[in-house]
Amino acid sequence: MANKIIYWVLTALVAFIFVGSAIGKFTANPEALKMGASFGLNAQAFTTLGIIEIVAAILFVIPRTGVLGTLLLAAYMGGAIATHLEHGLPFVAQCIIQAFIWIVAVYRFPELRSRISGK
């Protein structure tokens, strides 16, 4: 029972990170748009990124598509890390989120754990 609770709490935390970020993009938060503009993104591109975040988070939450969601979220965060590096901005937070995604995924999906460990 405790494993199930941990499983869903960790899953919800990952989803919360990305849904919260997507909401900031959908609501045209002036601060978020300003940051996006500094990366060369217009409002439409920002909305598209929000849709990608929502879809990947939903796929991550659903157990049957969770591994696919993991890969999509990891790829998204890889892009965020690369973008921050390109613009000379701090990228530690993105690396921590990336690591958290993988820690949760390895905990949730035994098949992923066995693939990574080679067993």
C-alpha cells in the first residue's frame, strides 16, 4: 500500500511541474512571455510548447503510456537545458527536474529499471 502511495505522489509531483509550467504558457503570463521572447519564441510557439508539456505529462501519468511520457518529458527537458546553455542562463533547475523525472520513472516502471541496469 505504501508503495502505491509513493508511486502516485511522485507521479503527481512530476505532472504538477509540467502542468504548472504549461498553464503559465497558456495564460500568456507577461513574465513567461518576456522570458520566451528572450529565447526568440513568440506567443504561438510558447502555446505550442505548453501543449507539448500537457500531452507529455498526461502520457507520463497514464501507467500504460508512462514510459513514452518519460521519454518525451526527458527530451523536453533536454531541450530546455540546451536552450539555457545557448543563452548563458543557469540550467541547474532543469537538470534537477530531468534527474527527478528519471528517478520517478525508474521507480514506477520495473521494465525501464531492468533495461537501464541490463538485467
